[in-house]
Amino acid sequence: MNKLFVLCVFIVIGCEQPKKSISTSFSKTNPIKETIIDSLNHPWSMAFISEEDVLITEKDGELLQVNLRSKKKHIIKGFPRDLTDSIRVVWRGDNSGIFEVVLDPKFHENRQLYLSYAAKKEHHGSTTKVVRAQLKNDSLTNIKTILEAGPFTREYFHYGGGMVFGNDGKLYITVGERLFKEIDEPELPIAQDITDKRGKIYRLNPDGTIPEDNSDFGPDAVPGLYAIGIRAAQGITIQPDTGNIWFSEHGTKQGDEINRLHMKANYGWPIVTTGGYRSKAYTPPIIEGAEYTNPIWYWPHTVAPTGLTFYVGDEFIEWQNDLLVSGLSKGSLWRFRIENDSIKSAEELFVNDRVRSRKIIQSPEGKLYILTDEDNGKVIRIRNHKLKN
């Protein structure tokens, strides 16, 4: 194989679609990495105020405003005081911290933004929380709780926290089910229980009220439900040419997935999974009448997919409208060609230069960046060095 292809090879792997439909042709582009910012404390999300000025959340640190050209950083003051403590300093298995930052679609008029994070309550533990705030100078003001996905528990796993605005102007939020082992599930599993806020995807108006055209899960359902059966979804994004919403999902032993979001869908956890269970003794219950939505794609190995985006820039012409997915396990970065909700090809990028990646995002001008999940976390620009014939 030509050495120029070492960073960009197609991998044919398991998915719901027949393998014969998966293309194995090689990309003609040569993506390379360029570190733009470093010394970040496990960055989780990035939102562009302009082409050069961004907000970055550090999972184990602060909400920062950073200029990508000058490299200057400063802390945004006034973050909610119920943010969980850095228990990870003692125990690295803790998933709590600051998660997503998303700008209001009218941010340049109202200066409003949305933050998800793990909130604590004394003597009770933590839960996933979403707030709306105004950014004034270098401080958060007028903070309002949009969603608090209680109960507060001592499990520090699988908060979710992914957010995206749809073309309908509604805010979509992922919330994980919070358990580490399936053996700890109640008789009716958390993600299947419509009276429990965990393990769900929500659809809310920007002010936190419930849209009148939301899913109807019945009178006992918690407000705002849009889909159920979620284990640990973090990444969620909109497909620009269709307006469809897609999200990534963490499995346990394998079972990592890419899903398209549908109203009132049940994605099956833990009743059905494309992977296995951590608890060998666990047998899921049978829920009479339940119908489950299959993933568009799943991997037969662990990828731990996180933030994802559809590419609409012009630097990588061959990637137009392709889905790019970052991952924590082995530092995966994937490109998927999608046609009519079917994945036609799958490409793993940077196979000789893997790094734990929390999110892939593009700037207003279409430049691609990834955030690395490290103690010395980085913002890395992905550039295109075209191959010579």
C-alpha cells in the first residue's frame, strides 16, 4: 500500500445494513493534524462565537473563552455553584463535570447560551442538569434551570449531556441512565420507565417549557420526553441537508451505536442491545407491547463514540454531507457516507495517530476541529493536504 494512505483507510465492520452495501474505496484526501490550543483540562465541548473566538467547556475544569489565533484564554465567571467536585482526582472512573455548551440560535441578539453539567446535592449525590444563562462580558448572568434529571444518586456514570438545536428551534438533550452495571436495574429498567427522567432524550422550548407538539408518552410520563431507552448518549447533531437529528450511544461490552432520532422511539436499552452486558447474571425483562428502534450502525468492537457532526465545509470536497464521529476508545475518528438513512461506507481516520477524542466540530467557515480528552487536552485543527498523483 502506498505510504501516503496510512492515515486514512476504510474499515468494513458490522452494522445493521448488509455488508455488501458497504463501500471499500479509498479516500483521495490526506487529512493531517495541527495543534491550535493545548493545556486544557479534558475539554468536552466548543461553541463558536465567531470564527476565532470560542467557548470551551473543560470536563474537569472551567468554562473558558479562547481566541484560536492569539491563544489567549480566560475563565468565564459565575458558573453554577452546584457543579460536582473533582472526585476524579481520587477516582478516574467518575464521569461528572462540565459537559456541553450550546449557543442560542439568536445568541448575537440575546447573548444566551445553554450548559449541561453534573450537579450535586448535599447528602444525595448528583444528576444531569441543563441551565440557560446570558453571557455578559466574562460572566454568566440570569441563570435559569431548564432541566434537572433527578433523582440525585451516588452513581457517577453516564450523565449524557449532549445538546443541539433542531431546525424547529427546539432544544434536544440527551440524559444517560446513570448505572454502571445492569444487575442494579430495578424491575422496570430506568431507561424504560417513563416516570424516571434518566435514560431519555428531551425536546424543550428554548425557555425550558414543553412544546405542544411533543411526544405523548401518557399522563404519568415526565415532562419533555421525546425518546426513551437510552443508556449513555453524549453526541447529538443535526443533518443540515435534511434537518434530521442523529446521536451516538455508548454500549457496555461493545454495542456502540449511531442512531437517527425519531419522535417517541424506544432505543431498547437494556432490553435489547447490539453488545453484551457487564453483569453476566443479568437477564432483561420482557416488556409486553414494546417496540424498539434499531440503530443505523453499530461496531463489533468498543469505540465509545462521543461528539459528532455532519461535514458541510469545502476543504474536504469528498466529505460533503458525511457524518464524522469522534471516540474515546483507542482514539477513534470515523467518517460515514450516508444515503437515505443507510450507511454506505465507513472510514477510520488517523489509524496511526490515535488519541482520545471527545468532540469533532466545524467552525462557521467550515474548518474542522477535534477536542482531545487528556490532562493536557488540545484543540486540533484537521487540515487537508491533497495527495499528489
